[in-house]
Amino acid sequence: MENPGYCAGSFDHLHHPSDDDDDDDEMVDIAGATLDFSSTDDVPPLSTGTNGGYEENSSNSSSSSSSSRAAGMNGNGPKLVDPLEDPLPGVGTYEDFNTIDWVREKSKDRDRHREITNKSRQSTVALLHSVSDAFSGWLLMLLVGLMSGALAGGIDIAAHWLTDMKGGVCLIGFWFNHEHCCWTSNETTFQERDRCPQWQSWAELITGTSEGAFAYIVNYLMYIFWALLFAFLAVTLVRAFAPYACGSGIPEIKTILSGFIIRGYLGKWTLIIKTITLVLAVSSGLSLGKEGPLVHVACCCANILCHLFTKYRKNEAKRREVLSAAAAVGVSVAFGAPIGGVLFSLEEVSYYFPLKTLWRSFFAALVAAFTLRSINPFGNSRLVLFYVEFHAPWHLVELAPFILLGIFGGLWGALFIRANIAWCRRRKTTRLGHYPVIEVLVVAALTAVVAYPNSYTRMSGAELISELFNDCSLLDSSQLCGYKQPTNTSETGAGNSLADRPAGEGLYTALWQLALALVFKMLITVITFGMKVPSGLFIPSMAVGAIAGRLLGVGMEQLAYYNHDWFIFKGWCSPGADCITPGLYAMVGAAACLGGVTRMTVSLVVIMFELTGGLEYIVPLMAATMTSKWVADAFGREGIYEAHIRLNGYPFLEPKEEFEHSSLAVDVMRPRRVDPALAVLTQDGMTIGEVETLVESTHYSGFPVVVSQESQRLVGFVLRRDLLISIDNARKRQDGVVSASRVVFTEHSPSQPPDAPPPLRLRGIMDLSPFTVTDHTPMDITVDIFRKLGLRQCLVTHNGRLLGIITKKDILKHMAQIANRDPDSILFN
């Protein structure tokens, strides 16, 4: 059975730990899973690529390397099998926790496409193959949309059922949730629409009565019991079968889309366990949502389905285009917002997003939304999660409270990020992180004990937000609609809307409960996000904002009711008019808090109006979202996902971050002045024995090839992995290859004595066009080159002579030093 998170490559005996390789031979906590890199469990890689993935000292080649001459022995000896023509096991694969070579991947795909196009002109079969190759991307998007939509529908239905099970059980069928159980009942009343004889609470089943203190205690204890059971099952399954199934998944998805390899993170066991435990975690009542993890689930589906298509199975860059589209699918099925999903993928998670990926993301999100609509998990024949019935116009004066909500959202976002990162760092660096099961159970017990007495914390996050977005109708029985009833019919508004009314006892009670719920949600979400269970942040953040918005909305409503003659209300808020809509304030507050935490802007506004159907409220949403981003950015530029990426030490070059320091390439490159000279290979002056000695005495993952030690003129770059595998293969499969054989990277073999062993020609594994910069290249330009080309390393030269090397890890460490952070926090390459 695949155990994602514990893996070693097929050629681990060829890999020597790097001096800068902090992830070798030690325990590292990544995405909540403690990984032992000395483990030898064989896990199929997340991906197979085109070169060995080591420390960033690995080859970045262009298409010239794929057209290099075949490597072979001299004319008298047997021919060496060229790794490019007859691939050897292990050549052209990536190791775990390393970055892919974007340039070579794109070059390889262009070569593949050119070959298919040329062959298509020669025969009908080749033409059909060309057509099927072009269509395969759309077929893959169709399958991703169908699979993700079906899983999301199942998760929604199962989570609703298990959440209701904490309160009682349906007598006509235990598999019915509370709403479905009472659908067919003729004995429900409008005031108590949730009560029906077919649904019984645990107190009614055990004691025979639903009234009194004893019945309340029984229901209270059963609620805690189910919450602890669901939380225990979730954390146990994650810990036992799929350590990568915990958390949100979006920070890791962002890192993977930037080119990083995390084997098993998008594997089948992660998908299965995340799907099951997501239902359990949401049903336990913990302050988390399922929307973020659904992005991870959709990307798992895409990664698994990629194995059906050779084009995507064998090319890492192409696969990441599919994963970008899958991220859009995840948001599409999470919120019923296909357009918002595409924009979310473009704005928030994708590193490389060509126009073709935009079209395919749109198609996949459409298919997923259609699939979810067909399943109809919410039972309301609507795709959206929190559809709003009110469409009252808003007024210019209300922009002030909307901006106030934006300021609150920005402050809450900045505060939450700092508090959550501090708590997660404490978890990683203290004994707290050694007891994930106990931590989850304690937090689940605390949440259940505190949440049950308050009806607004007892209900699920989605139900709470739906209640807060709701506008009060005349017959609404919600406590939030506990206004004093109008004394005459002239006070009722047009249609289903009501004129503003004075608050009654029920509303005051609801406001106190909401204020307590706000404090509770703000505190408990800080310690819940990042635990060893699947946990999303969208719903808890929106719940905090929606509560704050509803409180402010009711306050504005009462202010307008009692002071309609004030200057700010004159002209548009006359007595008996429906001036203020508290549900709209809840919507705006939800968007502001989610924007403050994630720093999303365009995609968030689109998601919000798709989510609610409130198209006429785009301007208030835009104003609050922009304000929250500006306020939060004043305290720190990082969103919650970027902060977790930095906490885990992933090698992610944030494309939005500006490099403002005036350093040069020579200041960042290695070796430094106090370091030993750079280890290099010469193009024709070293024997196999000397090469093996050099490789064994150093820990680098790749070596520049120079003309000679004296001239240091650069010829190319060769990977340690490819070098060792090629030598190992030559020793096993060819006669005459001994330690004294000369290693040659030139096109023609140099002259040598007649009795000398035949040379080993390895020009075919050398990158003939490594990226180089001069020593006086400004680092801001160098950083831009790394970001836009997806480089892993770049060689530094002076007048054509090799001086050193800059890796992605070197750049990240340099940026950390500039920001006064610990450079050793960058754990991976």
C-alpha cells in the first residue's frame, strides 16, 4: 500500500546528502506530516520528469540538449547506449522535494508536438493519433470535472447527514438527515418547521422526553460524544494512512504548481483518506470548512487521471497546467462558483497560467458545476450555497459602514495570520506537535463544550452564514428576526420585504449570542487551522465577517429607524421604508474577512456574487475587499497561504513580492570567498576513477563542465544523478570500461595511447546551454529570470570564465536575510 509522505527514490544509493540539503537524513515536519527521509518505502513518484532532481544545482537546458549527439565509445569499441535514445532506469526522473526543470519540460513537449505534427502528414493513422493527442486535454478536463463534481456532491451530502446525527436520528431511515426526514411529514408547523415525529433527538430516544434539564444534558453529552468520535476517526485515519491529507492543502498546491515535487501529496491514498476525513472533520463541529480541502481533492483527481494520458504522465510542466485547471474545479464545486474558481486559480494558486489553461479551466469548472447541480446536494435545486432573496438597493451613505467592515476584515486577517503562524510554529518546535491525536481531541472537546449552549455556534459554519445572510420576512421565525411587529399595514414594505422595525427581545438575545459567537470563532479558529485533520479556512473566516457584518447591519438599521430625520438619512430613508438590509452587511463582512486572511481581490468578489446571487452588490463587495487588502497589507504582505509556505520552508518564489535590494549576482553566488573552489569536471581530462572520487568527496547535485582547470571556460552542465547512472550502466553493459577510462564530453574523442582503455563519451547527458549571468548582473534581474523561466540554478561567469553558481535556494536564503528572517528556514531545494 502506498504510504504517501514516506518515500525514497529508486536510486537513493546514488544520492549523497548535500551540505545545503537540509531535508536529508533528518525528520522534517511538512504539511503536518512528520517525514522520515531514511525510510525506504517505495512510493511511485508524483511525477516522472526529464532529469534528476537534486539540490538546485541541476540542469536547466533548452531544446539544444535534446538534439545533442549520441554518446558512444570510440570507433573501435562497443557503442555506449545513449540515455536520450534508450532511456536508462532513473535517468530523467526527479527526486522527492526538488524542483522541476521548466525549460527542459517545455522544450521536450515542443519536440514531442513537432514530431507528431511531422508524422501526421505521412499517414492516416498518424493523423488520427495527432487528432487524439490534441483532444486528450479536453477529455482529461471532462473527466476531472465529472470526478470532482461527484466527490464534492458526496462530501456535501455525507457531511450534512453526520452533522445532523449529533442532534438526533431519523426513525424512518437513519440515512436521512434532519431536513430530508421532515420533508414528507404533514405534522410540521411553520413556526417549528424543524420538528417532526419522524425525527427524534437523542434525549427522546433515551429518556422518552425532549423537555427538561435531564433531556438537555443527555443531548449535550451525545453532542460531545459524536463530536469527539468524528474528530478521533479523522485524525487517526490521517495519521495511519495518509499524513498528507491534513490541513487545507492550498499552500502545498501553490508550491507544487510552482514546480516543486512532493511525492504522494496528490496520490490515490491521499485522495481517499482526505475525502473520508474531510466529512468527519466538518461533521465534528470543529471551526473549519471543506472548501479549501476540496481544491486539494480536485487536484488529486487530476493527478491520478493524468496517468491515463502519456502526454501528461511524462511531462511535469503539462501536468501542472492540468493541476491549475483542477484548482479552479475545486473552488467551482466548493461554492458553486465556476467563474470565481477560474479567477481563483489565476489570481491565487497558479504559477504558470497560459491562455490554453484558462479555456480548459473554464470548461472543467463548467463540467464540475453541472455535475454538482445534477446531484443537487443542497436539495434546493440551486448551485449556489447561500442564495439571497433580497434585492433592495443600497445607498451611497452605506459605503462608510462597508469600508468600516473592510477595515475590520483587514485587521482581523493580519491578526489571525500572526496568531495562527505563532501557534503553528509552537506546534512544530515544542512537544505539542508530538501528540496530534490528543491535540485534536482536546480542541474538539473544547469546541463542543463551549459551542453547544449557543445555537449560533452549535450549528455548522455553512448554516450560520446562511442564517446571517438571510433577510427577515413577515413570517420568519428566526431569533434574528425578533423585531416588534408593525401595528399597522402601512409599515410593511413592498413585496416580501419589510419596513425597518424596532428591535424586540428576541433580536437583543440573538445579538448577545452573536457577539459571544464572534469572540469564540475568532479564538478557536486560530488553534484549529493547521491541526492534523483536513481543515479549510474559507467558511470560518466568512463566518467571523458575517457575524460582525450582521451586528453592524442591525445597528445601522436601528439607527436609521430612530433617527430618520438625521442629515445622512434624509431624502432616502423615510419612516416606514425598508432602508437598511442587515443581510447585505453580513455578505460584505464575510468578503472583507476572507479577503483580509487570503488577500484575494477579484476572484473573491466574483465568488461572493456567484455564491449569493447578489449581482447588484458588486460595488460594496469591491469596496470592502480592497479596503481589507490595503489594511492587512499595511501589517504584512503575506496572506495565510504564503505564510504557511514560508513556515514549512518550501522553495516558493512569490511572484507578487518585489526584490528591492541593490545586491549583485556575485554577492549571492556560491562558492563565497571563504569557501573551497567550485567543483568542476573537465571536458576531456578526467578518468572515470577521478570523476567518481570527485562525486563521492562532494555533495553537489550537478557539476559545471569546463575546458580545463586552468582556463575555466564553460562548456556545459551535467547532473550528478545522470553522471553516476551512466557510469554505472557503462560498467555493467560494456566491455573495456574501467576506472582508467577517460570521460569525454567533447564531440570527438581526443588522441590517446594505443593501449589505453576506450573513453566513455557522455556528451549526450550534458546540458550544452546552461543559463548564465555575469557577476555584475543585478539580483532583481536575476530573481525575475528565476521567476519567469522557472529556473532551478544559474551559472555565474566573468568574461566567459566560470565563477560560481546561484540556486533557487540561494536566492530564497538571500531574501530571508534581507527581511531579517532565519535563512536556514528554507528547508527544501
